Amino acid sequence: MPSLLINLINRKVVPCKFYRRLNLRNLSNSMSAAIQPFKGLTDRFNGVTVDSQKENCELPNFLATLEESMKVWETSKKRGIWFKVDIQQSDWVPILAKKGFNFHHANTDYVMMFRWLPKEENNVPSYAHTMVGVGAVVVNDKSELLVVRERYGFTNWWKLPGGYVEPAENIVDAAIREVYEETHISTEFHSMLTMTQAHERMFGCSDLYFIVSLIPTSTDIEKCDREISECQWMKIDEYLDHDSVTELNKFFIKTYLNYKSNCITINCKHGIHSLLKKAYTVHYATKIDEK
């Protein structure tokens, strides 16, 4: 009986251990097979961008999915790996940072992180290092200039209406929009005049400021109380002699008068790039009688 009992016990115990090992192995293989790497979108520089809104991954599975994806990308010799992390998946950020990803830029609802895989020098360009602003020279048929005083400016000096260009907005369109928003004066394009470049401005960025000549198609001013404290039509000579006008702004008006006396205008032409298939605008100088 003892021998038979031992045999019976062994027959039960040994198969039980065997099946347990087999089930654990199958479970491990099943878990490995369930981890699918991120697909991402391959760009023309052989980089990959993963958008968290298009390829969401639950947080408990994110690290394993990321590690599996990195193996695939390293094997296929991908270069820059980008993660566009929506604010709803912000829990991904510390995990990506611990895995060698750096911040590249951010917006109100996402952060873009990247990791450079090749051993060669990282040639990913910086992002948003330059702000673009516009100012408008608007002169009516009485040789009066449209001028404003900002409600929250550094000083109470008279200046040209204007502001910052919005994303994907043309310079001329931005000038027309800013004039209307600040003064309710409708305008149309006349000429580009000049531009300035400065550094260490808002957010530590460089700054490009374009001056555009616009022709008013309305005359009645309705100032924007939120941004503007005063707005009026002012004689050009008065503006040029005014103590509360910067020398730079006076230079813009002198440039306008110089162009006018020499019949010069800087036009703009729109087109589509033959290779990139993207819209562009080119500006060029010409004599008015050559139009």
C-alpha cells in the first residue's frame, strides 16, 4: 500500500508540476505576442512620429510597448523618434523622459518629445526660435496716418496698428486683420515697406517685424477697448514731428514717403511649391508704372 500510494501521489504531483510550467510558458508567450509595437508615421528623413491620439496605449502597457517599439526602430535603423503626447496621455511623459526622450516643443494641448537614435550628430532643428509681427502704415486720401496708443504698452506713445502673425497666416493678411481688430478700419494691400530683426524678445525668441502699407476702404474708427486706449487719424507731418513717436516708427513713415515719391512698390505673389506642394508667397519690388 505505501508503494502504491507513493506511485499514485507521484502520478498526480509530477503531471501537475509539468502542466504548471507549461501554462506559465504559454502565458509568457501570449503576453509577448500581445505587445504590439507602435506603428507611427515614417517621415522623409527616416524618422517616426507616434501620435498618442491616434495610437493610444493604456499606461500599464506603455513601458513594455515602448521598449518593444525601440527594438524594432533600432533594428530598422530609424533616426529621429518623435512622440506627440496629447494632454490626455500626459502620464507618458515621465516614462519617455526616463527612456532618453527630450522635450522639443509644446502647445496648449500637447508636448512633442524626441530621441535621436543614430550615433551621428543630432541634426534636429530647433523649434519656434523666431516670432513674427506686423505693423501697418494706413494713409487716407487726406494724407492722414492711422495711429494708436496701446492700453497695456510699455509707454503711452503713438504707434502703428499691428500685432503678431497667427500660425499659417500670411503677413499681409495678418496686417489687414490686426488693423480691423484694433480700429475697425477695413483695408486692402498696397505694398510691403520694410522689416526689422531683433533678438531676446518675447519668450527669449528672435523677432521679425514686417511693415505693410495698406489702403483704407473705410474711415470711421471704432477702437478695440480691450487693447487700445486711443486711436485717430493724424497728419503725417505731425506724426514725424511728434515727441511721443519713436525714431524707428518715424523711419517707417519716411520709407513709405520715399517709396511713394519714387513710384516703388513691393508686391506679393502666391504660388504652390513644385516639390513640396505647399503654398508660398514671394515679395518683389517693382515700379508702379510697370504693373
